[in-house]
Amino acid sequence: MPINLDAVGVRSDPVERSWSSTDCLLYALGVGAGSLDAVDFELEYTTENSADRPQRVLPTFAAVVGGGGPPRATLGSFDLAMLVHGEQSIELFGPIPADGSVRTTSVVTGIYDKGSGALVVSESTSVDAHSGEPRFSSTTSLFVRGEGGFGGDRGPSSGAGSMPTGEPDDVVTYAVRPDQALLYRLSGDRNPLHSDPVFAKRAGFDRPILHGLCTYGFTGRALLHSVCGSDPARVRSMAGRFSRPTYPGDTLTISIWSDDGGGGVRFRTDNQRGETVIDGGRFVTV
């Protein structure tokens, strides 16, 4: 069947998920941590036993361990090749521990008719599995190509808003390894769109594309180091719209503008072809 419009308002049962120090290290490597200087830089995110470097967890790990939304079966049996990430936001209520577990509840808040496809929006809330204290929350928008035209509400305009037009206050550039998607997928997203050339061509791409949340993680690293002095305790929230796909082996440039009165910064991520891959970014600090 196509998109299940009756999924709106459906709340999942709490799902418990645990993670270990190794999961956090693997995620950090999956979003490029340590690639600039593996001898010293980002050791607190890529190792657990370096002298005077207690392990820390990248804030964007929240999008992996606490996101995902409801089971796909709830949404219908559409072709997975037509599914791409639309927008992603996370909010954190403190640093993520290197070992932990949460109970996550998700709800579909809207399914919108965008003409060429359907936009499915879900919100997830994660609490500590033992104490019940809030850990993080996320809002995920997924775009299912070819599932629009059902005559439904087009939904609100994107929350991306207008971007600054002046020169950015900081620019960070990271190279993405050609095998980055193969490493990132080990954090849980095994969609063959990011690894199988045959599947990617069926989805309309010349070759496998990089996971949107991998690009999000690269961007989050740049913001963490540039804006927060590499201290994850200073990160409150991060939101952005995936405006087009990018590929393993690309170079990502994150442009950052101070947001006067906004408690954080605005950001945009482009690749070496001048294509904007994350737009309308907002990053709020504590």
C-alpha cells in the first residue's frame, strides 16, 4: 500500500535502546572524527583510554540513538529507494554519557502532500531508562518521492528561514573519505541507498549517496569545535534542512554566522561543487 495517512497521531510504545563506549567511538569515526590529526585532535571522541582525555560523545549521536521515528510498517509499504531525509533537529538536556540507555517514544505529527512526494514528520522523546530524566529529543522529516498528489495539506513552510547574506564569521572544511558511508552505516542505518550501486541507480542516483545524518554529523563536529570550544556540555540544539544529496569522497564546507540575540549561530553546509547540502541551519548553545 502507499503512504498510510492514518499514521498521523500514532504514538509508539516506548523502545529501550542501550549504547556502549564502542558505539560512541564507532559513530565518531563514522562522521570523520580524528581525520584531521589522529595523533591528538578529537582523541576524547575517538578513544576511551588516552591519558588525561576522558571519553566524550559527539552531540549529534542523539539523532542516531534517539531518532528514527515510528516503525516503517506504520507508514506503509512504499519503496525504500524513494526515501530521503528532509530535515533533522535535535535538542539535548546535557552531555550524552559514553555508556547509557534510554526509552524513546515517537509520534507521527504530520504527513504532508508536497506534490512530487509525501513529507512525513515525526517527533521522538528519549528519557534515561533508569532515572526517567530527559536525555534528548528529535524531530525528523522524511521525504518519500512519488508518494505525493493525494490531495492533502501541504504543511507549513520549511522552518529553515532566510540565511545571512554577509560573509560568515567562520568557515570549516572537512574532507569526506570515499569509504565514509561504509563506515557510517555500522552505526545502524543499513539502507543500501548508501552502499549498493545497483540500488542507488534504481533510486535515480549515479552512485550511492552519503547518509544525510552523516553529513549532519560532520556539520555538528564543525559547530562543536568552532562555536563551543569542543565542549559538548555547551550544545543545546541543532536543526537543518537537507537541500540536496552529497557523496562519499566530497569535501564539505560549513559556513557559520553569529546569530545576534538568538543564543547561537546560523550555518550552511556546501560541497566542493558549490551545492548547498544543508540549508537554514540553526545551532543553539547553553
